[in-house]
Amino acid sequence: MLVSERQQDILQRLNSNGSVYVEELCSLYNVSSQTIRRDLADLALSYPISRTRGGATILNSQPEIPHFMRSIENAEAKKQIAQKALTYIESGDQIILDSSSSVFALAELLPNMPLTVITNSVYITTLLSTKDKITVICAGGILLSSSMCFVGRMTEAQLQNYAVQKAFISSMGLTAEWGLSELNERAVMVKRAMLSIANETFALIDSSKLGIRNLIQVSPLEKIDHIITEKALSKEQLLHFKNYENRFEIT
């Protein structure tokens, strides 16, 4: 196993369990304690990790922010982004929508026209139930009550039964090196499944998320066709995203 692969695996274990122990990791990867401590030291430079005597823990592990709180943050920016994203949706499309507040803003704008919409969001499912020309498919699983969406292996497995033309997702952060990123592993796995079944992918990211790198990668930017945001990139951001500048679309 490469060093980078081992460190990414350690990150996944930290996110899932909240802590890891040097002795267990040594046995798992068949390496020395010095190697594991060096891995943890490297990870602590970029992630909210606290090293302890016997291992490491995640700092500031944040609970899922309730949907209503997320929906009022940067609400005007999300509305502008949603209006731009709407221009890519045509009658007869099959699309997939994640449970983010940015994508919910897009769902609010969808006209009552022939569409097939797949989602894991209870809010979006309920919202679109009043539009009789839209066929809604809800991928069920374990309910996250704070954000009213389904996650877990059942949700991921259901998504793999479909193929869609366009996927619309959001995330808590976006950088050139790390791509889209989140803190919640279960949400990440669902977003990855959504992207994997789409011909064309859209990331709806308000400008406050640009330059932020979170614990878990959702997707590298190479796999995102369109990045829709509400503000023109600054000189620093243009330099940072220079290899992906043509994927940005400003509202």
C-alpha cells in the first residue's frame, strides 16, 4: 500500500470512528509505530486532527447542520446559482438532485414539465409531489433527521439501478487539489454514487465555499463538468483554479 493510500484509509477510519490507535494501525497495515506516528503528523497538518499519546482523534467533529439553517445561509447566492443551473434542464430530462440547500433552491424553481427526478431528499420529494408532470424517485435508506435525507448502503445501491443525464450536487468546500469535499462520510458516499450514474455533472457552490478543504473528498474536479457560483473569481482564485477555469460558470 502506498503512503498516500494508507493515509487516506486512516482518514476514513478517523471520520467513521472519531479516533484511531497506533497499535491497531500498526497491526492493520503491518508497519512500525514510527511510520504510523509520521502518518498522523502529516495528516494533522491539513486536517482537524488531534494527536494523542496512543493515537489520534478528530477535532470539532460537527453534527449535521439542520436544513432550515443551511437554507438561510447565503440564500440570495443560492437562488442566483439555482437560476443558472435551471437553464441546463430541459423537458424530458432525467436528473438527480442531492439533499443540499443549494440544490433544494434549484428544485424550488423546477417548472411543472416532463422530468424524471431522482433524489435522496425528503424535502425535495415532498416539494415536487405537487407537480404532476414530474416523476419523482426517492432513494430510501437510513434517515438523517437533521437534514431529512436518506443515506447508507441501501441508498447507494438503489442509485446504481439508474442512469441519468445530469447530476446536480453541492458540497461544503471546493479546492483545486482536493476537489469537492464534505465532513459527513455517509453523505459523501451518496454524492459519489449520484455522480457515478450521470452523463453530465454540475456542482452548485456559493463563493463562501471556494478554497475550503474538508475532511473527505467527494470528487476531484476532473469529474465535474460545470461549477456554478455567483461571483467572478478573484485573481488569487483564478490562479488557484487555473487548470479548471473553463469549468466555472458565473451567474
